[in-house]
Amino acid sequence: MTTGIYGGTFNPIHLGHLHLGEALVRDGLVDELWYLVSPQNPFKVDQALLSDEERLHLARLAVEGRKRLYVSDAEFRMPRPSYMVRTLETLRREHPDREFVLVIGADNWERFPQWYESEEILRRHRLIILPRPGYKLENLPEGITVARTPLLNISSTEIRRQIASGNYRGKGLPRTVWREIRRKGLYNSK
């Protein structure tokens, strides 16, 4: 079983994340995809986040009823900040029957040499890179696949900004996620 690991803070998870995951499964690049909700990105230590539990809850709402898309809280049980090399090591140990493939955006590929023990990740895992506008993906090492996924213009940062300003109406979010954000008053500046 090939399991794609797509890590992020998912603050909040949006339709772009879901469409990309569905495309990877549909195109046969992975058998299933796990959205790995990260408690803290080592590159974004000062980022304001909803609580771990709230982001995890929203992600689980988002994947309900979607085939072969799942949510993982594996990094919640690990030391912080969470480093992907350690996460993948833990997942391999806990699920020896799976082949884990790391899924990252082209923006993260550009910074990948700065990741903690990035060479170890490349030695042990295949990578799938999601194209992003403005990023060139050339001369890639062996074991890296560039997905043929659509370029979607949906941003968690922009969604949060619009919610805080009171101008957001739910475009770009799964209905269940938007309903929960409204019900709880999440991301409001007040």
C-alpha cells in the first residue's frame, strides 16, 4: 500500500488541499493520502494557529465521505518542533506494511535542502511535488515525481484574512468546515 503523506498546519484545510489529494489518488500516484496535521512548522515558529485539536477536527470534517483521504495526528505525539524525517521514521515503524511517499509543494521543494536531515528523507522515500505558480521544477533527482495537478488559487492565509474582516462567504472551504468555523466563530478578529 502506497500512502502519500501531505503535511501542513492546515489552518484551515481548504478545497485546494482536498482536490490535490483526490488527484494524486485518481492518477494512481498513491493508493491513499494522509493529511498530516502539524502542530508546528519549524519554518513558521511565530505563526498564529488555531489549537491543534481544532485544526485536526476541521481536517477530519473535510475528509468525511472522501474515498482514500485520511487525517493523521502522528506529529501530535512527537517532540516539537516536528521534523519530517522523524515523522516518517515513526510512521514506518508503526506501519511496516506501507510505503510512505512524501507530498510537498514546489515552494517547499525550493527550501527542501534546509529541512532537517533532508538527505535522509531522499534516501528513504520517494517524493511527489505539487506544482505551484512561479516555481520551476527542473533537474530533479531520481525518486521525485512532479504531479500533474491543477494549479489552484486558494490560500489559507487569504481565507483567514477574509474571515477576520467579515467579508468571507465560504468560497474555497468544504461546507462542513465553513459551517463549523462560523458556528464556533473561528478566525474572527473580534
